[in-house]
Amino acid sequence: MATTEVTSEVIGSVWKVEKAAGDALAEGDLIMILESMKMEIPVEAPVAGTLSELKVAPEDSVEEDQVLCLIES
Amino acid sequence: MSFDDMLKDLKAREAKARAMGGPERLARREAQGVLNARSRIEAFIDPGSWVETGLLAVSSIVPEDRGKTPADGKVAGFAKVDGRMVAIASNDFTVKGASSSATNMKKVGHVKRVATERGFPLVFFGESSGARMPDNMGAKGMGTNLGHDPQQYVRTRQTPWASAVLGQCYGSSAWYTCLADFVVMRKGAILAVASPGLASFAIGQKVEAEDLGGWKLHSDISGLIDRVADTDEEALDEIRRFLSYMPSHCNEPPPRASIPAGSDEGAQRIPDILPESRKRAYDVRKIIGCLADLDSFLEFKPRFGRTAVTGLARLGGRSVGFIASNPMGKAGALDVAGCEKATRFTVLCDSFNIPLILLVDTPGFVIGIEGEKQKAPGKIINFMQALQMCTVPKLSVIMRKSYGQAYLNMGGGRNSDDVAIWPTAEVSFMDAHYATEIVSWNQQVPEERKQEIRAAMEKDSSAYGLAEIYAVQAVIAPAETRRYLIQQLEIHEMRPSGGVGEHRMAAWPTTF
């Protein structure tokens, strides 16, 4: 089992979370959408696996490179 | 001495030189999973192609060092890589930390000169502690060792240079790295002006090596490296890959490659990647992946200046350079780091006859105090000047937003040889809402009047507006873009010069 940290590309806030902990993910699946500079920034699964932990919730502020969630694969 | 004895003596001297710093030091490296100066060369080149120069060179400054400095700590020579000639300077850290002294600097100077004059790439395997001591100490040390080559650090991009940072790189190892066209760094290696020891000693700054010059610093913040590798072997693969796109010298076009099967299928996927909502971001690297020949995209500086994406690829078998705005980073608004990255990449492509493809989706430049402190106007205009001085074919595709000065920086108007636009595009000087606020700034403008102003500002910003006045050459469907670009590359081939540009920025700096 390997753990992959999914990080934020941008400074912004969490707008919508589309998956829940325990969900199975295919590579490229949409996990959440951030909001930054009036743009919606999709966060997609970089690898297939199981979403083991969500570290943010809607309206949370996020920093660049902040870990948003973990994927076990 | 008999002839046989002479030959035996020669063999013995050669064997001693090839033994480098001795079995213990070599074993220690091996245990750490790190290659040595000679195994790096072997892993890098076509088997059996190595021709060494200066194998029997030793220290010429300190007499006691003559027997202790095999090859004087820098292994130099020539070899074939994928069938093409390259020059190599490989630092041997097991011999006096590969420190620079009189003899080994002559060796490096020789391969550099031959590569330049005879027209082939030069590759550095960087791992050096800097200037050798006490050789360089004192007035006589300085006068004897340094300053004999007034062109030592002149980079005129006559042939491609690549550098791998594979250990501690201070002094000349750092300078040559920063002069290279392509730099790969192995995790754990350090690139800095001087060692953490000297930094601690001289200025009392207690620093960790990784903080002073580790891969994270250089990949994310300084942007001095192009790629990061986990192992020496991976780093060597990256350099071979880089060279595969490059001509051997600036007076020939880049090599052509065969087109992998399935390369034409990707473009059909673009409509699924490009979101319908103009507010939704996407990763432009996916679009590049669809346009380029299958698996041919080699991204430069992926973690630095992320508002822009740069990298070499092939299109229809030809080497091309992509510069793309990336909406995933700051909505695609070009920032200082993005401009620096795009400028350096433009100079590289122009110097080696590689056409540029610009993919545009940018709301403009990042504005605000932070950017101004970092000389944003200067960086923007450096990039603009580079683009306008560029003489290789430039093709631009406006995918979505193209606003203000960034419209010009990303190849709008006659800043490209051909501009194509997708029906999804919008082009204007700025967002109508902002424009309204700016013209009514600091004035008591009633809301009804603002609405009138805004209506006037909301002019047609569609792709067809540009197409009707021939400010773009074609409106094309995203899925047609690969085919269109391949056709345009053929049209804009530099026939009169045999595919060679004017290289007007060949002596520009390598960092900005």
C-alpha cells in the first residue's frame, strides 16, 4: 500500500467536495473543486485507489502545496 | 627500459588513473547507491564509444599531489550518445573532491572548445567542492590558476549544453550548471555558491545543506533546474532524452523522429478536457499531451512558475517547444516566475532552430505589490522582447482567454507567424467590469451611467471578431488543432536557410 498526498496547486478556498472518505477513485476522478482568483480549480485523483482521508472541508482556506486528501493504492 | 617494459609502464599508469580515489572511497559511494565519475559515463554513453582525453593528467601545482590526483579529479572525453558525438566532463569527487585546479581546468577547457568548434553537445556531470586548496591560495595561486580563459564563462549557445547536478556543486560546477540549457538534479545533491560549512563559518549562518541548495529549493523557488531525478541513472536518462530533441549544433535543424502510432488520436479528446464553463480551470498539460506526438512531451521546470508550462515535444516528428498558459495556476495569469521561465525557454528554442507553439488561456499578468517588488514590468518586457527577436517559426493557438498585454506576449497579432483561435476564445483588453471601474475611478459616477459605460465596454470579444479583420488566420475546432499545427510547421519551415534561424539571442543570459 502506498499513500499519495494530493496537494493544492493554488492559494484559495474549498468550494465543493465531490467524494467522501472510503470512496474508490479512478485516476483523473474529480475529488473536489477549489476557488481561486474567481476560477474553479478541479482537484483530480493523480492515481487510482481509495480516498482514505479528507483533510479539508468546504469553505476552508488552502495554501499552495497544502495536503488536501490522501489516497491509498 | 625495453619496449615491453615501456608498454607495461604505460598500462600501469593508465590502471592507476582509472582507479580514481581508490577502492575504499569508491565502495563507500556504491554502498550509497551513487555512481562514480566513470560509471556515470559508462551508464550514459553508447557502449564502447568512450575516447578519453587527459587520462594521465595530474596535479601540477602541489608536487606531493602528483601521485594522489588520478586524472586530476575531472574525467574528460568524447563519446557517442544514441549514435551522435558528445563531449563529457565528469567530476570525480573521490579525488580531492573534484576540486578545480590548473591541470583539470585545462582538460575541461579542451572538451568545451572541441565541442564548440566541431559542433556537438557538451555534458557536465557536476559534483565538485569548488576551487582546490591550497593550489588557489595567495596571489601566486590566484595568478597561476585563474583568469587565463577570457571566454571561460561566455555562453553563446553554439552547441547544446546539459548538466546533471549529482552531488555537491559549488564553484565552477555551479557556474557551468547555471550556463547549461538543461539541468537535471538528483535528490540529495546540492547546488550553491559555497558549501554550508563556509556559509556557517564565514557569515555565522547555520544552514542545512538542503535549505541552502537542495532540489526543492531549485525546483520550486529558484527555478535553476529543469528536472528532478531520484537516482543518478534517472538523471542520465533525462539528459539523453533532452539531447534527442536537439540539433548537434546551432547551424543545423533538429533531428526528425518517426511518429509513434496512435499520435493522431489524442486531439479528439480535447473537447472533453476543455471545460464548458469559462470559470472552470483545467491542466493545460493534458491539452499538450493530446497535441504532441504520443508521449513526446518533456516538461521543463514543472514546479517553478506554474502559471506557464514550457517543454520540448515532437509534432509530426519535428522538435517543437511549447509555451502554454496554465489556468490551474493563478487562473493562467502570467507571473514573474512564469515570465522568466518562458523567456529562458524562448531563447533556448530560438538558439537551436526549434519552432515555438504558444497555447493561450490567460486573463493577463498577475498584478499587485508582490510582483512589482520582483520587477514584474522588466520580466514581462524581457519575455516580450525575446518573442519579438525570435526568428524560428512561432505558431499561436488562442484556446480561451487572451487579455491585454498578455495577448501580445503569448503571440497575438504579428507576434506569431500564424495565429489560430478556437470558437471558445474571448479576446479583449480587459474584463468589461474592470474597465468600467477604471474609467470611473475616483469620480462620482451614478450607477445608470456606469451601466452605459459597461455596455460600451462589452464589445464583441469573440473569435470571429478577430477572424473578420484577419487578426487571426483561422478559427479551428480544438480536435483539428494537431493537424493544423503540423501543416503550419511544414508551411513555415525555414527553407532559405536550411532550417536555421538567426540566433539573435544566442548570448542572452541563461537566467533572468
